[in-house]
Amino acid sequence: MEITKNKTKHVEPDLLDPALVLTIQDLTELSSLTGKLITDRETLVHAMKDLSTVSVEGVEINLEYRLLTRLKSRCLDKDNFPRWLREVVIRQLHDYAGW
């Protein structure tokens, strides 16, 4: 029996696929989910980038979606995820650099 890792293969989207078109309802829901007014492609991309970016002393760190998902699954207080993430980052940096 051969064990293989499940790798996600990058596939270029079909630009004519109607599934890539966002409706007003889609934009409204995305705005609600992100807490930002999504009106066009640029604001959507910016909002998604903000959701996956951690900033420390002006250094922006983009986190992969899979990593964010795993981190959120470990946070017991889902409503306070940003505070929990801040504490985890500080604790891990202390562990790395020393107290």
C-alpha cells in the first residue's frame, strides 16, 4: 500500500466560468464577514490580505489559510481570536529569544 500526501495542485481559473462572477448579495455577505465594505476586486483582495496578515512592529507577516484554520481550531475563545493570537505570538517569541 502506497501512502501519498494530499497536495493541492494550483489550477488556473477558467475566466469564462460564471462561478467567478460575484453578485451584489455575494459582495454584501463578504462585507459582513470581513467587516469591510467590499465594492470591487481591489477591496476584496485587500480585505482578504488583511484577514491573513499579522503585523508586529510594522513587519507584516502573511499567514497561509491552512495555518490560520489550524490556529483558529486551537483557540477555545473564538470571539477573542485576535487577542489569543497575540498572546501565542508573544509567548512563542519569548520562547525563541528567551525571557
